Amino acid sequence: MTIDHAHEAPASAPEISYGLGGGLLRPLYRLYERRLVSQITGKPVPRHVGIILDGNRREAQRWGITDPAEIYRAGADRLDAVLEWCSALAIPAVTLWVCSTDNLGRVKDEVDGIFAAIESKLRRLAEDPQIHHRRVRVSAIGRLELLPSSTLEAIRAAEAATAKYTGLRLTIAVAYGGRSEITDAVRSLLLERADQGATLTEVAEAITPDAIGGHLYLTGLPDPDLIIRTSGEIRLSGFLLWQSAYSEFYFCDLNWPAFRRVDFLRAIRSFQERQRRHGL
């Protein structure tokens, strides 16, 4: 595991004027971006990227936005760009943490804003021609039973519309917590073995890393090679606790709605520069 913390862009990357809807690419910025692409091309890319979408509220304060729905809608709109970046680099899987179980304890208006943004985005994903052209498979993980029925319906619609696709795997972590995932996995394993008539001793012997791993929310995917967190916070906050044992970490100072392609490319370049190994 290696940790990198990205501060402000170097002199070769000029200051960019951007708003919540995206960025205005200046000529020097385009040159720097092309330079990053050339440095990345031909080198291994992560099989799975996890992203902690942090800093929505801070970016909203920066722009004087007070409507919770607008705050989180701005962050949700960055999803299209992420899918485009991953597709361009042939990254096969990306998992986005959009809402934690802790987030559900925030004030009602803010929680409603989070759910409204998630619902709106998932409904659009289900009908987005680019999603179907790229054959993106959408799924959600977390304690989905805690979600409003309208949010759950939007999730199921996106999953059903893309269920047969074998392209990029997009996983949305909502009402998600790493400790909750491990707890639920162990509980599921124990109940499964109990239903099979196993004794307590047999149940205890069945608790192995592989057995627990088979009951996690995120099954059928490789563990994330790279985890990116925006907003400058240098912690995982419980994101993919089990799966991140050997992940590389990249922390970016920009808030999520301001996260740009150049920042994503720098994270990939940082990943490629590391000497990966399991263990200490």
C-alpha cells in the first residue's frame, strides 16, 4: 500500500476556471492533459478504481449554493465524465461511494437532496445511449433496505436495464459502510452454514477469509487497485475496508464537483509509478 496526496497542480498545469458543471479547457491545460495521456499510454492501468466522492458541500459553499438537491446534483453530474475517462483508458471497473450509512444521520433536507440526486442520475443512466453503447453494467451495494422506495426503484431500473452488459462495471455504493459490509458478510456466512445443519464447531471452522469474501457486497470483481479520495481528506472512512488491503491510495485536494480529467490522469500516473507488492 502506498499513499499519495496531490496538492495544487505544478507550474506546467495552469489555473483553470471551472464551475459546478465542469471546466473550461485552456490551450495550456490541453497540452498538459495530452502530456499526461502520453505518459500513461502503454502502461498497465488499474483493473478496478474506487472513488470516494467527497467535498460536495464545501464546493457548494464556495459557490454560494444552499439548495441540497442542487449541491448533490452537481456531484452526480461528474459521473458521466468518470465513465468517459475510464472507458478511454479501458479500466474495466469503477466503484463510487456516493452515500455512507453515517450520511443518513444528517438533517432531512440534506439526506433528501442526496437521494434526489441519486434517483435522478440512475434514471438517466438507465436510458443513456452512451451507457448502452459502452455496455456499462450498473449495480448498487450497501444496506439498500435503508433507502426510500423511490431510490430503490431507480437502482433496480438501472440494474435491470444493464444487467446483460459485459462492459465497464459501474458500482454505486449507497447507504454503504465498510464495517457494515463485513458484519453482514459474516452474518450471511453463519446463517448459510446454520441452514445447512452445521454444528457450532463446524460453523467456526468455516470462517475463513475466502468464505467471508464470498459473502461481501462486492463480489465478482477484483479488489480495487487504486482508491481516490477528493476534498483533501486523508482517510478512507471505512470505504471497502476488506477489499482495500493492498490498494494504492491517491488523495486529491479538489472537491468532488471540481474534479477534472487532469486530476484523474494524475492519479493513474501516480499509480503506474508505484512498485506494487503484497505484504509490508
